[in-house]
Amino acid sequence: MAAWVSTAVFDRLPHVEDEVAFLFQARTFAVGHVVAPAPPEPSSFSIPFVIVRDGMWFGKYPPGYPLVLALGVLIGRPWLFNPIAGALAIVLLYRAGRTLYGPGTGLLAAALLALSPFFLLQAGSFMSHVAGLIWALTLLLLFVRARSTGALLPAVAAGAAVGMLFLSRPLTAVGIGLPFALLAVVDFITSTAGRRRALALAVGFLPFVALLLAYNAYTTGSPVRFGYELWWEYDRIGFGPDIGPRGHDLARGILNTRYNLDALRHLLYGWPERLTLLPAGIAVAVAALALLGRAAPLRRHVRLARRRYPAGGTAPWGWDLLLAASVVSLVVVHIAYWTPGQMYGPRYYFEATGSLALLTARGLLHLAGALGWVLRQARLPVPWSRPLAAGAVLVPVAVLSVTGLVTDGVREFRAYHDWYDINGDGLRRVEAARLEHALVFVDANYWTAYAPFFAQNSPVLDGNIIYALDRGPARNQALIAHFPDRAVYRYADGQVTAMGP
């Protein structure tokens, strides 16, 4: 389904500045460079979020996601990377649910996310968030494995997973990882095994911090300065008059949060907005009551659960609270960022969708369990009460999810089709011309008209076709002088025409 979205909705092309920069950097890594050499006549290749500095040419973003996107570049199908990553994320989500709670929970959570319009939009795009979700789910699985087995290698690998998330999206890594880090600190304080496990997590994580600092130092001149600031000096985390284009404060951050939460309720499952987060809320409420031990039936349920689900030696409600803390932490840390950043949904919250799907599945199964109890009190035999209760909850959920996908989901897909007026029509016309070893000047009044062409360039400008902006005769001739052996063409108004000497 995500591959269909990538093809039918996005035409297998990047549509926003972020995606163009990600793909450029992925192509750079794929040809064996950390940064590309600055192009001749840089204004002929100007595109947002791709920086020319001190003889270097690179995207403004951290390197983690472009490193893995380069795998798609190497097989000649960069557009296919995120759909495949999305499928892997669904598998990891199922495994996480099965490990923590049982196969039913894992299957339900995976189905909920696989039908999510939000998930499908991100998995069909070139954005970095699906890879981020993979790292978040890998962290969860390996963290649980480390606690349940006592082995140190899973702890090192869990640290590496959050390290890759940090190398890709540092603020997201802080939000997702903070509750895990706090639990690791508690383990460190309370037991010798916990100390070893916490140190193993650090061993896995810290090399990625060092790598990001080194990358920053190489590209920006300072280990603590990110490429974001080279493009927009105000693009930083925090509060103050110099953060964001109009300053940033707590009130603005809370307003952004409300905006993103409204979008999340609308797009996560395509359900009526009042229902979207309700099952997850039920799961968290039950977990909180279990923690407080206020009801004897709950205490008994928890004791049974600990015997049936020994993941990490922690009762299921303990994992519920950890997942909820991770979601809340991700939301809270983004209050300190100046923009809500919505694109293809409330994307800054996307890495929490795995946790939300698990909590939603937990809440729905709690409802089914409660309904089954009511039916048993009405003297309905257990062989009847359980399937009836499950059907009474899950059939309406299935109807809501499918309906949401074919109504709200399709509406979103249509809205993002030809987003920013970007499509592959021009590329198909150039391809039909069967050009060989060519330099093509693209007539573009705005970056979006040039973006699909720029995205095809090799960062070292050695491809069959080099696409450059048409900057007028003088600048064009200056660029042509750098490529004297190439045939020269101009693309304008849907036509490819040869340019004379």
C-alpha cells in the first residue's frame, strides 16, 4: 500500500525541501563521499536546504537517515526505501506487541498502524520518520530483551538503536529515549546487573553521539552547531526572541502542540477524532490503577499477567506506562521547537505511533475483556462470551479503520497529489527525448519547478544528464565551459530544445 502511495500520490519523487535534501545527501553517501565537492557556478544548482560552504556541498540535516536511504539509491530505487522500511516497522511492531503482551495484541497493533493514513503517507514519502520509527521499535524490543535475558549484547544494540535515532533526529531521540534512560538509571542504582546493563546501553549509544559531533564539526565548523543553523540562523531549539522567525515562547509551543494533537486525532486512524486516543487512554488508566493497586481484581490480574507475560520481568501494565511516558515525552520536548512542522501529518509525533498503536490495542482488548466479564455475569458460557465480546469491540474498530482509510485517507492522498505542483511530467518528457551525456538547463521561476530535476543529479555531477537552473545566457555559458564535452539543451514549457554554441 505504501508503495502505491509513493507511486500514485507522490510520483516517486521528493516534494518538499526536506525530502530533496535527504535524497541529495543519500546520493552523496552512495557515491562514497561524506560531502560532495561544491559545484561550479553554485547558483545554477541552488535548491533549499542544500548548502554550499567552504568547497563542500551537503544537505542541512544530520546524516543518520541519508545513510540508510543510500541503500535505496544503491539499488536504483530510492523511492522504494520507505515503503520497505514501513513494512519492516509493521513487523517490528507485531513482534513488540507479541513480546510484551501476546500475539493478539501484536497483531491488532500492527493492523491498526498498517491501515493508518498517517502511516501510509509517511511510508510513501522520502521523509525520515519511518526510519525513526524502526529505530524506536528496535530500541523497545532490544531493551526488553536485555532486561529479560540479562545479556549485555542486546543492551549494546538497544543503545545503538537510539544512537541511530539520535544521528537521524536528535530531538526525537531525546523524546523517545528519555523514559528508557530514566529506567536504566533506576536499574543502575538498584542492582549490579542493572549497572552492567546501563553501561552497555551507553557503550552502544555514545559512539553515535561522537559521530554526530564529528559530522557537525566537519560540515559546520563546530561540533555543537547543526546544519539547520547554516540555512536559517534562528533554526534552533529553545525559547527566546532569536529562536524561530518571530521568536518562540512557551505559549507558542503549547499552541503548536494543540495543533499537532488535533491533526494526530484526525489522521492517525481516520476514526472520529473523539475516539482516536480513547482506547490508549483506557490502557493508561488501567495501568495507573494497577500501579496504585486500588482494586483487588486488578492486583490479581497483574499477578497473573506477570506469570503469563514475563517480558523483562515486568508486568504488562509496567510496559504500558513506559510506552505512554515515551509518547508524552516526545510531545513535550517538541514544545521547545519553534514550528509545528506538519507535513503529511503531525510528523514530529510519528515515531510515537508504534507506542500509540500498542496502547490502542491494549485498550481495545481491555474493553473486550470487560464486556466478556459482563456477559459471563449474565450466565453466558465462556466459549460464547469471549468471541462475542471480541467481535463486539473489534468488528466496529475494523469498520472504522477501513472506512477512515477509504474516506479521510483517500482525501489526504488526493490533497498531496502533485503537492507543491511537483510531478514527474517534465522528467518523462526529457526521458522521451533520449538525451545522452547532456547538460539540461531548466526554466524554473521557483524551486519547486526545478526540484524533480535536481533530485536526479549525481552530487558529483557525473551522471548521463546534469540538470541545472537556467540563469540566463552569461551564467549558463559560464557553466557550459565546465562541461565542454556535453550536449546542451533547455527544458521550458514542457519542451526539450537543443541550445546552440
